[in-house]
Amino acid sequence: MTTLWIHPFNGIAGDMLLGALIAAGADQGEIEQMLGTLSVDGWELAVQPVSRHGIGAVNLSVDADEGHVHRTAGDIIDLVSAADLPQRVIDRASAVFHALAKAEGHIHQQDPATVHFHEVGGIDAIVDVVGVCCALELLDVDEVVVGPIALGRGMVRSAHGRIPNPAPATVQLLEGWEVKGLDTTIELTTPTGAALATTLASRSGAMPAMRVTGSGFGAGDAEPDEFPNLLQVVLGEHGDAHTQQLVQLETNVDDATGEILGHAVDQLLEAGALDAWITPIVMKKGRPAHVVSVLANPGDADHLAAVLLGETGSIGVRRSTVERTAAERRVDTVEVDGQTIRIKVTAHRHKAEHDDVVRAATVLDQPARDIAARAEAAWRSADD
């Protein structure tokens, strides 16, 4: 299990995070190749080594040749979904833009679907966000943890004129996360940086217990005398298990059919829930009902709460913070009569992926339990 710890001691912006990930080992050429599958032209990454207060870092910028194009989150998500990218990259990038749209919609009192992005809708912002998600994939990052995020003060310029620093959208995105203020009028944390940190991270806190495998610094353009304008990232690996802070959502439902509840679970899992389940209960006056429970990363909780409300018709959702100790896992593959089946492997067990087993059983016209047993036996044989 690979964890990335983001240390935004001086804030975070999209270009700084991408630069830090390149400094930590993500290959620039492979990132550019993956970004090249996006249907946008007229951009290139400008990457150069720099020194800030004696610390070596990567300064990155996106040189883009584009006029004032205002895209909605839907436009950008469609663009990302159509690209030839790994599914985890698409899911992560789409979640970031969804979070940005929700924050901007709240600030401007608009439906998030109708918000037209200004700065974050340009090619440079798209390349920053998708580039970061590509870098995470290349580094095989499973979990992101973020330290307290630094913020400036005063006023800054934006497409809407002079606005407070930190920007209203930045503050909206940081609700529920640890922050700290620094005495500077520089915009230390941008909306894009805040969206990346809070959407990709599963929790906030100090560097987790892990074996450090890499690190790097991304540099901002400003060079104040008072502090190094840098963002630090640290990569590490866990042992057999690690503890995560997650959010559990729950709602009681007494007026939905089994089919509706089953569909709700499917939609929640598709929307990014780590797990979802249904528990039968008895409510007041002896009414039979069900609790629909959802386990989520903190950055996904608001979106999943909305899905839970929409799919069940409930009028409220309970939310609590829980800790999960997760065993380190990996995914191997085996062949059964020409059908590829994934095997989930931990230190204590191995299990055939059910969806692959069902698909192979259908193709081979054999019982699913036999396919699962053969796949697991094939893995044991190969592992020996």
C-alpha cells in the first residue's frame, strides 16, 4: 500500500503539486503522453529545477495557447472521460472538478451543473488536475494524506475582480479540514489546490507511519524573502495494515422497496463509496425499516450524502467519523480456460474477484463456485 503525504506548510496549488510529484519520481514524459490523449491542443509543460532558500525543487507551469474559454464541470468531465486514461485517473480527476463545481455553485448561488469555470476551466487548470492524477497513477499511490493547509490574508485578483484571500471557493472546499493562517498577502492556496488536496486525501494529519520511499518539492513562482515558497510531498509504503480515518453515512428508510434499496447501493458504489450495505431494523410503532450505510473517504462524503438522499428519498443523513484498519493488498491475475480472473491478495488470504468469476462462469457455462475454486487454486500453484 503506497501512501502520499502532502505537506502544504506554505499552501498548495495545482502546478506546485504536479511539480512536487515529478520531483518525487513521476516521469514527466509519461505524464505528457497520458495528457496527450485529452482532446485539447496548444499546451506544453514547462518544467525546470530551481532553488528556494537553498532547497532544490521543481517549478512547473503550463504554457497554453487558449482564449477565454469558459467550461462547465460537465464539459471537463466529459473531456476527461473520453480520454484514453486509466479508470482511477478519470475517477479522481472527475471528483476534483465535481468538488470545484459544488464550491463555486455554493459561492455564486447557482446549480453546480450550470457554473461556468473561469480560471479552473482553462487548459492550464485541466492539465494541472489531470496531470496530478496521472502522476499519482504512475507512482501507484493508493492513499493520500494531507497536513494542515496554509492560507494567506488580504485581497487577491481574480476573474471576478478583487476578492478575499483565501478565495471564497477555497474556504468552501476546506470545510472540515485542518488549516493554518500565515501573515502574507500571497495567495498560498488556490481553489484548484484546495480541491486536489481535499478530494484526493482520505484524511488530514501528520505524516503517517510508513517506510519512506521518495519525496520532492514543488516551487511556486513567487519568491518572498520571509519563507520558501514550496510544497513538499513524501511517498511511503505500509506494512501489513494501516489505519484510515473515514466517514460513515447512514439513513433510516421505511418506505422503499427492496429493488429501490438495492439500486441505491449500486449507485453509491458507482459514485465512489468504499462500501455500502443495508441492515433491517424496527422503528417506532413497530414499523419495519432498513438502515442504508455508506463508508466513504472524507472528500467524497458530501457527494455521497447527496446520492444517498436522492436515491432513498430520505430527508436526513447521519454522519460520523470512523477508523478502519486495512490490510495491505494487491491484485494478481490468473487464467482459467482462457478467461482472466483477478485475485485479491493480502497477507492472510486470497480471493477470486466475484465479477470476473461470474463473467467466466457465464462464458464457460460452468458453476461460479467451481470457477472461483479453480482460479484460487491456480494462484496458489503459481505462488508456490
